[in-house]
Amino acid sequence: MNSPRNVLPALVLALFAATATAVAADWETIEPGGETVCSQGTPFRFYVREADPQRLLIFFNGGGACYSAETCAVGREGDAPTYRVDATAEWGNDPRVHSGVFDLAHPENPLREWSQVFVSYCTGDVHLGDAEQVYVREDGSEFTLQHRGMVNARVALEHVFERFAAPGKVMVAGGSAGAIASPVMLAEVADAYPDARLLHFAGGGFGYRMPPPVQLWRHWGTIDALRGPVAAGGFTEETMTLVDPYLAVGKALPEVTFHIFDHAYDAIQEGWQRLLGYPADLLPGLDANLADLRETLPNVRSFVARGEFHTLLRYDELYAHVTNGVRAVDWVAAIARGEAVEDVHCGEPAHCRSLPSE
């Protein structure tokens, strides 16, 4: 396993490197209080913009993860947390500091007329935790961290369900950590909106090819926090892979198509694979994960893009990226219209590694 010290700095910098300033809009900041909390005990916030009440985007933000004293620690010199610590703009947890579908002035934005909900991510648990965890530093000192991502997400969703009573079309989307959580959140949304047309989009989270991440599920309290079809799948910390929630939810919601977007050699996903002890080029594992999903589920569409960029919907990459003549924004726009899209794949490794401009 490569030393975490070689990987952590790059992952930390990547949390913020692609953040851009979007045009300010009428976003409302919601600070629900109660049981919601960020990792260090600071307030959890999410953001709502009301537009067309019949078309609703619920986006789960990404931003790393943590599962050890080295990856979770904050506050001392030399600490390098590998996740977004607070639900603030400074930590990338505000739609107004992002571009992509949150750039409401962009004429090609396929979701600019939609009502939008931006669920912040500040718990280091890919939105799937409900645990208080004590971590021990090398010097023996302890600190407590709140992995309450599932609690935060469900409170945000309850607010959404009350505020938007009967949308006709709902897109559940996520980037990175939010992409990993997206099938779980889709099932929760389906329970609340049985008559809505449900759409799914996951960006930058499906390339991880590894055994079940037992330590992560255990530290985050994920298995006990699950409910619905994923809980009914009978998974344990030792058996649940990152593909399994898709399989469970896909069987329960056969009418929904999963839309999965990943860059073939996403540098951040490859960095996490090294950190977790499974160093590998991303593309073979990504292709294998997609093949596993398609063995069971017919309604899977994927866009395997050229290059090393990470995620899509928060960045200008949405408008700039082209693979095999297909623009990423056109693919997303078709999904938003409820149309069927074709799979896109960059092809051979040499072509997949090249930048779209090459």
C-alpha cells in the first residue's frame, strides 16, 4: 500500500481546485438544527432555490471521506483532512461557489429553470453514516467525530418533501461521495414521491473496484443506518460493495434508469484507491463494475469520458467535455427531458487517457 502521506495532500487540494464562482441567485440557506451536525460539531446547512415546482433537482454534494485519525483530524498543524469539514462556502458546500448546473446564467444549463436543492456534505461518510466515532492520534490523544451524513440527508429530504408537495419530475443526483450515496437517496425519494417521474445521475463515483470497505461501513455506522430496499438486501459490513446499493434499489425500482458518468482515469478516484490499499488504473475496474450492474439491471446508461477530471455537474466541464462527438451537456439535457440516452465510451485506453482537446 502506498503511504497515505503521499496521497493525502493531492486529495485535499482536489476538494477545492475546480471550484468556480457562479452567478448569485435566490438561494435560501436552511440550517435545520436538531440532530443534524457536521463532523466537528458545527451546524449543518443545505440550500434551496425555488423555480419550476414541477421539476426538482436534489443534488448531494461530494468532497472526500475519512475513516482514521490521519484522514479525519482537524485543528492541529500538519492535519490534512481528506473531506469537507464544514457546510460553508469556504469548504465548497454552497451552490453559489460552483458552476455547471448551478451556473444559473449559463444559456445551455439544462436545469436552470428547475427548482434545486443542494445537500451539503460535511461528515466524511459519503452521506451514509450515523455514528459518533472516537479516533486516536499517533501520540495517543483522542478526538470525537460526528459521522451523521445519513441524519443530515434525511432531515434535508423531509424539508424538501414538505416544501415540494407533488413535483412531476425529480432528478436525484450526486457528485463523488454524493454519487456513491445516490441510489440510497433515490429510494428515499421514491417513497415520498410515488407518482413522480424519477431520474438518476451519478458523477465521479463508480470506478472503485475493491472488496467491501469494511472499516468504512463500521466506523460510519452505515449498515444500521440503512433502510428500504438496501436494508432489505441483508448486507453486512463484510459483504456490501459499492455496487450493491445500485443492485438492491434497481430491483425495487425497475422503472428507473441509472445514469452513471465517470472519466476513465479520474485522478481522484485513483487516488482514493491507492489510499484504501487497492492501487489500480481506474478504467478496467469501472468497466467491470458497469458489467456487473448490467448483468442484473437492464436500465443502466453510462458515459465513460476521456481524461482524468473528477465529476461533472458542479463544473464547467459539463459544457466543455466531448467524447466520441457527444457533448456531456447534451447527454445530461436529454436525461433531464426524460429521453433515453445511448451509452458513450471513450474506447481504447490510449484514447481514454488523452484529453478531449488532443
